[in-house]
Amino acid sequence: MRVCLLASGSRGNAALIEVDECRILIDAGLSAREIDRRLANLELSGSDLDAILVSHEHNDHTSGIGPLARRYQLPVYIEQETVKQLPRLGKIADLRLFDAGQQFSFRDIDIETFPTAHDAVNPVGFTIASSEGRVGYATDLGLATRLVVEQLRNCRVLVLEANHDEQMLIDGPYPWHLKQRIRGRLGHLSNSDTLDLLKEVGWHGLDALFLAHLSEENNCPDLVRSLVDKTLQQIAGCQPMVVFGCQTVASSCYCGSGLPLKAGA
């Protein structure tokens, strides 16, 4: 298993999930050229990808999907209402539609989608299950519903949003309407929200925790790391590798081997 955030932030998002010899890209909010450049740092190229999953229609998650899919003949999995918001995708030969909440299989992996709360048409998060364990992905959500919590339990790797510090956002330079949007139920998770979610889904089988979509203006990695470390100390046996997503370079990779722990073990 290998997981890496190729980019994370308000100017572009893409995550590489590699399980059971299958390489999936969640979102492609960078140009195809830039995604290729960042993959090259992992000794990969777009031709090594097997599919693209789309979480929602916002440009920082979708701007590179059309060119990348056409260049490498990649199937694109996208929610059926979301695709209607993306005429700029252009023609994609292998477009595979799903409903929010639907489960489907791709090769030897099982993918489950779940609705998230964000100001998009039908945004989703993902869990990707294989013989190597489960990867949970939930970014761009204003609150973690009970459904989100249940979907993210017992994952070997989690990708969670930690967008902003509440006080930094309030005191920061954004106009008030944007602050309200970010803080709202269809906005983004604050550090406090993320910590509450982590308390619910952290467990002794969590090997890696990726913290995504940190605001460059309204958050601070050192602050988040301190808060996360304190929270992890409260969860019995939970000592994951903690990785921060970045806007300008790919994150460190989690490279897991062996069989995952099972709940209750």
C-alpha cells in the first residue's frame, strides 16, 4: 500500500492511492503536466494510473481531470449529478457514473462512496478497501455527520481535512461572507472539528493520518501537529505516521506492508 497527497489546498488537490497493484487518483485539481511532474518524483507517470475518482465539482479538485483522462485513456468515476456541473471536462471516453452512497468494485478493490456536507451538488468521500486494508478519504466538508464517522472507522490510512483555526480565520484577512462560508455547515472542518472526528475514528490499527486542505492564511501546521499529537495520546494504541498535505509539493508517502490489523484484534 502506498498513499501520497500530490497536492492539497485551495489551489489544487490530488491524492494517489496505491493498493493491490492498482493506482487510483482521487481528484485532479492540477494541470495534467503538473500531476505528471509530481508523479515523476514517485517514479511514476500518468500512464501508471488506473482510474480517477472525483469527490465534487470544484475547480481545485477537477481542473486536470479531462486532459489527464484523455492523455492516458483513464476511466473516470464521478457522481451523476456532479458531472452535469462540469461541461469543461470535455469528452471522456470511459465515464463511469455513480450515485452518492453507492458501492462498486474496480479490479480487486471495493470502493464505497458516502455523502459529505459541502457547498457542491452531491459531494462524496471515499473508502477504498483491499486485502491491504482500508483507506478513508474525507476532505471539503463542513461537518462530520454520523454517516461520515461510521464510514471512516477501522481504516489503516485516513485522509482528513484540517482546514482552519477558528480564531485565525475570524481575525484573518478574508471578507466576512467568505469567513461565514468556510465556518458554515457546508464549508470546511476547523481544527477542533477534525480533532473531534479523530477521537471517533482513531484506533490502534491506524497506520497513517494525512491532514489535508490546510489553509495557508488561516492555519499553521505546527499548531495542528501539536493538537493532533495531544489527541492521539488519548486514543489507546493509536500511533500513526502523521503527514501534512502541501500545495506546492507532494507530501511524504505512507508505504505499508503486511496485513492490516482487524477491529477487535
